[in-house]
Amino acid sequence: MSENSQNVSCHLSSDSMKVIAESVGLSTISDDTSNYIADDVTYRLKIVTQEAIKFMQHGKRRKLTTSDFDQALKVKNVEPLYGFTAKEFLPFRHASGGGREIHFIEEKELDLSDVVNGQLPRLPQDISLKAHWLCIDGVQPAIPENPPPVSKDLQKLESVNPSIKVTHDKLKPKSLSEIAWAKHKMKDKVNLKNLSSHELSVEQQLYYKEITEACVGSDETKRSEALQSLSSDPGLHQMLPRFTSFICEGVKVNIVHNNLALLIYLMRMVKSLMDNPSLYLEKYLHEMIPAVFSCIVSKQLCMRPEADNHWALRDFAARQMAVVCKNFSTNTNGIQARIIKTISESLQNNKSSLASQYGAISALGEIGPEVIKTFIMPKLKLWGDRTRSLLEGVLVNSVDKSAAEHVKNLLLKIVPPVLKTMRQAPDKPDEYQAEYGYLGHLLCANVIKCRQTASKPPVINISQNRPQLIVQTSSPRTPTSRFQATSLLPRTPITPLSTVQSQQKVVIVTPGTPVSTQATASHSQAFLKFVGANSTSVPRTPTTSKIVVMPGQGGQQFLYNPDGTI
């Protein structure tokens, strides 16, 4: 403390107690009694003052008022003092004499005769009601009780741009009293966040209860209906915060308990919500993304990792994460970049389990080929050596062997399509072996298989019932309603349907045993046997006839040209 500071005594003296005792008629009290009373009064005053300071602090004020002391006395079950309600602080005056120092409030002496003979104040008026017109035929009357009217131009501007009203209020001239009150209000102003309550009706609460119970219940039929409702119902926006909280909390609990089935059900709920075109999910991604991410990279998702198929859950969650990146990532929020960064950190951690790395690889593979080139291709040799040590090792448990096998199969599935576009043929196994290590030969074989699959022409195999040929000649007329309702596959543009008028048609009806037929292109001349009175062989030209295949089991219909094209 500085040398100029002085210690202020917070203890009442015994002399003060003697003065107070004399003021109430006790002329002689002993020194011991006055000391004891002074100690007790000091203690109780400190307690009341501390309570009053608490009320002052809770009221966001820096001045202690008499109302704070009144509230403190009420807390201590002491009747408050009455009459001390002055708005301003009363000045204390100092007086000394006879070896004593006294601080007192100077009060005016009043003559009772003046008070009695003085004029009485006016009695307060009784409470009354006064009616006035707010509006007459749509027009507000200009009376003092009503606010001043606003011009139509200003009303139009306020309806288009509500911020103009705030600007107009700020530019309006204010009186000195309003300015002083605004300054005083700003000192004690506390900014409170507006709390908006989202209450659900009884029907919505019942719907929420039924949907959540069905989605995580044991009845697959109810679960399918509930998921279908989540993916198609347009009126779920009020319940969406509760559904996302349900999914988030459910994933947290079930990952701790390693409940694989419920985690799968919750991820299916995520997919259904994402498939709903009427929901705006961007405000709730902060809850959904961590839940999906946990199902991708968690170390353990089930009780028996060597037997349970938790790999399917990781793949499914990875696909949902790719959907999030595709639908919600923008240059502003950078969701895809942040997700890729988080997943790549789990890949770079050498201490993470193979199950976690499997989920990370699956998620990166679902996002796109550019991500595979950047984050997966440089580590193929490292992962190949690690999987080889686990697959060919002797003292390796079954969990690690199963994880290594799944990681190897996943890499062989997602990497070859990217390698096919990066490398030119021919593919040499030695080059792959030198660059990618243990996985080189397998990657080379899969790349060659991808090239062969891409170079093969597509063959359409159609399985249908044994046909019965019925040939009929049609006159120029519009198709009947039966053929207008049928759905036909796209045809080649050599014979448009609108230009066919009086052409021969061959209808193949299939009520018999199913047989596999292969549609191939043929330009040789075909002959068909007519079923009718005159059985003659008529050449079939590719431009004058059509074949309508109508399966007997209610399947889809196909329209073929005679050259074998659809």
C-alpha cells in the first residue's frame, strides 16, 4: 500500500454505544457492556452491508441505495426501516465537542401549528376510463391520444425495407430529457439474447415419439414406413432440430455401448432426412456431421469386431458424408475441405487402428478421384507393407487380420479406376511392384481388368416368357388407350412412332415358360409365318414393321426394330 493511504476503521467504538444509549434514556452503562454491544453491532452491520452489496451487484449498479439495505434486511428476516426513501444521498454534517466527533444529517425543524393550519394537498383523482377513436373508416383521427400519422410513402418504404424504420427513428430529433435518459439507460444496459421457443403440438409430439420408436425398434416393417415418412414428408421442419438431437445423442450413447444395430438404424435416419427435398439441413450439420464422422472412424463399433459386419456401417456412413460434401459444401463454409482435413489427420496418425483407417479410406474414396490421388495414392506402399505384415505374420490376432484383409480389398476396389486414367497402357507388373510395393501386382491386374471391361461392347440379355406370334394388318388409325398407357424404352430414330401409319405390326404375347433371348444386331432378311387364313411367307424389312414385346407376368414392355436395336 502507498504511504499516503490511510486505514479506515470498520469497528464501532464503545463511545458510540454510550451516546446511543444516552439518546434512548440509558444514562450509565459499563465499559464492558458498551464494548460487547459495539462488537455485536459491528458484526451485524457487516452482514447486512454484505447482503446489500450483493443486491447492488445483481442490479448492475455501482451505487448502494437504501432499497438494497431494505432487501438485505428482508433476507435476514428483519423488518425494514421505513421513511428512508430519498432519491438522492443526504449530506452528513460533522460536529465535534467535548472530545467527541459526530456525523449527523441536518434536518429542518417544523412548527406544528404551521403544519396544522397549512393548506391540505389535493386529493388524488379516482381511477377512470376514457374512450377515444383509434380509427374511423380506416382513417386514424388526429387527436392527442393517438400517435402522429405516418405518411404513405414512408409506410411503403418500411414495408419494402424494414431497416428504414430504424434509421428514421435514429434521425428523429430528441429532447434533452430523452438524451439524458438514454445515457443513463446505456450505463445499466444488459444485452440479453432473444430466446425463441419451438413448441410442438400434441400431434407432432405423438408423431415424433412414434417415428423415433419405429426407427430404432425391432419391427422392420414399421421401420421402413417410418424412414419412408422421414424421406418424403414435407412438414418436418419444426421437428428437425429434435430429430438431429436424437441422432446425435443416440450415436454418442451407442458408440460407448458398441451397439452396432442401433448405429445402423440411426445412419438410416440420417439418409432419410438427407433424401427429403423439403428440409433445410444446413443449420443442423454441426450435429449430424460429428455423428456420421464417429461412425466412420471410431475404433470399435461392435462387441465382436472379428465377426460382426461393422465394415458395412463404415461404408454406409462414408457415402452419407460424401452426400454432405456434394450438397452442402460451398466456397463460403468450406465443409468439404474441413472434412477432408479431419479425415486425413486420422490417416496420418500411425497409432490409429486399421478399422479407423478403413473408414477414413472409404470416406475419401467416396468423395472423388481427385481426393484419392492426393491423399491415398502416396500412402499405397506404406499400407501395403502394413497389411502384408499383418496378413503373413504369425503372432497376429484375428481382428487385425480381418481388418488388414478389408483394407486391402478396399484399396483394390477404389484405386484401380483412378490408376486407369493416370497411367497409359500397357500395364507392367514390375513397374507397379516398384512403385506400390506389396499391392503392385494386384493393382496391375485390377487395372488391366478395368481396361478390358471398358473396351467390351455392351450385350443386352433379356429374360422373358416363350412368345406366341400373332400377325395382324392395321389400317391407319390412332393407337388405342391400351397402348397409350404402356411405357416403352427409347428406340433408335430410324422409324419414329409418329410417322407409322398403315404398316404391318407383329405382336409377341408371352404367356408361356420363361426363356432367355439375346438381342443382337442382324441385317439379314427375316421371314415370318402369318397366322391367318392365307399362310404365306412374307419378307420382313427393317423399315416397315415393329415388334412389341408384352411379357405375360406384368413386366415392362420393349419396342424392337427388326435389326435388333431397341
